Amino acid sequence: MSATKNILDTHKDFPTLKRMINGKPLVYFDNGATAQKPQLVIDRINDYYQNENANIHRGVHTLSQDATSAYEEARRKIQVLINAPLEEEVIFTKGTTDGINLIANGFSRGFLNSGDEVIISEMEHHSNIVPWQMACEYTGATLKVAPMNDEGELIFEAFEALLSAKTKLVAITHVSNTLGTINPAKDIVRVAHAKGIPVLFDGAQSVQHMAIDVQDLDCEFYVFGGHKMFGPTGIGVLYGKKEWLDKLPPYQGGGDMIKTVSFEKTTYNDLPYKFEAGTPNIAGGIGLGAAVDYLNTIDWNEVHTHEQGLLKYATEQILQIEGIKIIGTAKNKAGVLSFVHDKAHHYDIGTILDQLGIAIRTGHHCTEPLMHRCKITGTARASFAFYNTKEEIDVFIAALKRALKMLL
Ligand code: PMP
């Protein structure tokens, strides 16, 4: 599909954005937590349940075959979107967390041993910390944490210095949900591969902001969820290089992931089904396919220019307010604006903004170790998507000034 849609026309495609909240038009700046869904996605899920609902893969009847084709078509759409070489390298999961757990679980069973190391960074979401802590606990391996500077950028030399013969995996976020930092993904892969170390990227926060090309990145694993990329919740994707997915053990046992079963021995199915035990989230997969159809109508260069414009404008405006400090000032940032105020609590700011129709997120953003690193308990975070507008930032800044007046 050709890229045709003007980015400034996209707002109207998302029905939730038309809502009034407390008598005010909604300004939705919580895209980092989840993105809104275009009508196309909502209609596709509705249509599936209305006209095609059936279990997939083993049915001989028409409904089952229709549902199977739609679900497998969605896999192919994802393959093209992220430029995966093979369709079977696209594994459907429940989401980012599920994808990371799948790999951590696989690594725990034969790929990590006492004395081995896994490297993450200081800016990880709990989803890319806890599964590795668990894997280390089971295996006796050690978790190493690459530091960041005060701007929220990975200290690359320090990261590189951690890589050694003991390192069995680097697992790092592509874009930080709290700081917006875009990590130097290709450089990370380059230095890790120079030592023969595989790399997993947590792509939860990148897929809504940029085109992802897993062949260009050359990473072994890339993990993301559907709901932050304008698709449904409960569905996500693990991309993995075939050679790795072939050698990792299955995550869960059950239907669909087997070739043959007897009480004595089970043989496992081929990729991608080896990692997809049980009835999957069929509607979610099909809905995610529709989200890809929508993304195929926009131009990622336009998304980039527009979101960078929003970020720059919001940053300039917010810095004019006394007492505000931005948390995360990396040179290379996605549209995420985390901030604290020296007198007002982020929770109070978020609550008053909600009364004024503005949805932002407050708290630790599932990055408690990062909060400790920054010596704060939480931030207020406005996170932008391509459907947001400069006018919405004006409304947000005016409301923030009003909230601070009420609080101070
Ligand atoms: N990693 C990052 C960077 C995230 O922002 C999130 C979601 N906030 C996750 C992982 C986890 O995603 P999910 O809860 O959708 O599995």
C-alpha cells in the first residue's frame, strides 16, 4: 500500500480521541502506556467476531479456514513491516513482556550457566529486568547493568567494557519509555557481535514512532506488543533469527506446538508454532494485521518530523514554567516528555490535568531502578503519537500552568 495519508489528518481516524472528558475535549498524551486504535482496527476485530469466529489451524470447515488465513496473513503483514527474512521468524505472543519471558525462559534452560552474564541497562522497564533476574536466579548467571549519564544516554564505552567471554546475551531497550532516549541500536549490535554475543531489543516503545528493519539492525531478537502500535492488547510479536529460534526449547507445552504426541515422547512443531501453544489470540492477531494496514498508509519520515516538532515545541514551552525539570534530555529522543516540579507532586499534577481533559501518566513508569538512579520517586510523563497536534500541546501547557497555580 502506498503512503498517502497526511499526518495532520490522522486524528479523526481514532474514535476515542473524539471523547469529552470532564466536559473538555480529550487530549491524549499517554501513548507510551498504550496508543489509541483507528476505526479500521476496531471494525476488523468486530467483523472477525461477527463473521469469521472459529478456531484456527486444524479446522476443515470454511469459517476455520477463513480465520486461519486472516491470522496467518497478519503474520505476513508483520513480517513485511519489520522486514523479517522469514515468516516463521515472526512468533505471536501476548505482548512485549511475554516475548521477553519466552526468551529468558529459553535461555534459562541450557543457554545460561553459573558464571555467565546477561547485560541490560539502567533505563530498562521492569519487563526487561525481572525475567533476566529470574533467569539468573535459576541458573547462577549474573545480571550486569550498563550505566547511563545524567542526560539519560547509555554510556557506550562503559557498556562496551562490560562485554566479555562471559556475556551470553545483551537485552536492552530500543527506546526508553520513561526518558524517550533512543539507544544506538546498530552500534550495540556491532560491538556485541564483534564478541559473538546475541542481542535482544525491547521494542515496546519504538514501534509506534519509527520503521523497524530487523535485517538492518541485525539483532537476534526484537520484541514488541500490539497495543502501543495502534493494535489490540493481548497480542505481541517476538522476532527471532531462525537459527536461534530453532535451538531454543519451547516455552509452553500444549496443542499446536507439537508434531506428534505419545505418552512416551512428544516431538515439537516447526517454527513459528513451536512457540505458540494453545488457542492463540486470534482476534488480536487479525486486529494487529489491520493496525499494520493502517501504518502502511502513513509515511514514517513524516511521523518522525511531526513528532520531533511536537517534542521540541512542548519542551520549549514547558521549560518556560518555573520549577519544571525535564527528566531525560538525550540528544536522540522519541516523543516522550517526562518532567518533575520542585514543589508540586507529579500525582497531583496528573489528577488536575485529568479534570481538564488531559491524559498523562504519573509515577515510576515500571522503571523503579531508573527512578533511584535519578533520585526521584516518579515523574509526570506526556508521550506523543503522530495523531497529536501542536494545539493539544497549547492546551496541555495552559492546563499545566493552571494546575500548578492551584497546587502552589
Ligand atoms: N518495555 C517497555 C520499554 C515498555 O514501555 C513496556 C510497556 N510500558 C513494556 C516493556 C511492557 O509492555 P507490555 O506491558 O505491553 O507487555
